[in-house]
Amino acid sequence: MMHHVFFWLKNPSSEADLQQLIQGIRSLEQTGKAKMLKVGVPAATPPREVIDTSYNVSLLLFFDSLQDHDAYQEHPVHLSFVKEYSHLWKQVKVYD
């Protein structure tokens, strides 16, 4: 199962906010529930109509099962991440 999360920063021009969010996202590996975690920012590819580069950071997680995904959602590390870093973003969009 794939879980893809896109974050839009409140202050998109702040490199400090970007790095703080990326550091927080990387802490999610501590849940031990995802078999793979990748974090990224929009690529500097040539603009095309189908490409959305409006987000600031993306998180891509792969889980072996829906149960692992659900356990991740309730894991204390994930809940702490949301509590400690949500002040940085203005919008989050999730694709499962």
C-alpha cells in the first residue's frame, strides 16, 4: 500500500521552515511501520500542464498492509509529528 502526502508551507520562502519540516518527516521512520519512506521537493523539470509544483515537500510511504498503515496513523511518533510540525504547513493533501 502506498501513502503519498503533500505539504504546502505557510512560509514557502523560508529555508529554515523547509528544513525543519523535512527533519520532522524523516523522524517518521522511527514508527517502524513503513517498509520504505522517501521525502522530496518539487523537481526543477521544465513546466508542463500535467505537472503540479505548487507543493513544498512530499512524503511517500510504502506499507505491507492496510493494518501497518493504520498502526502508523495511530503511532505516538506520527501523532507527535503532527502536533509538533503542523504549525509549519497551511495545507496537506494525502493520496492513498
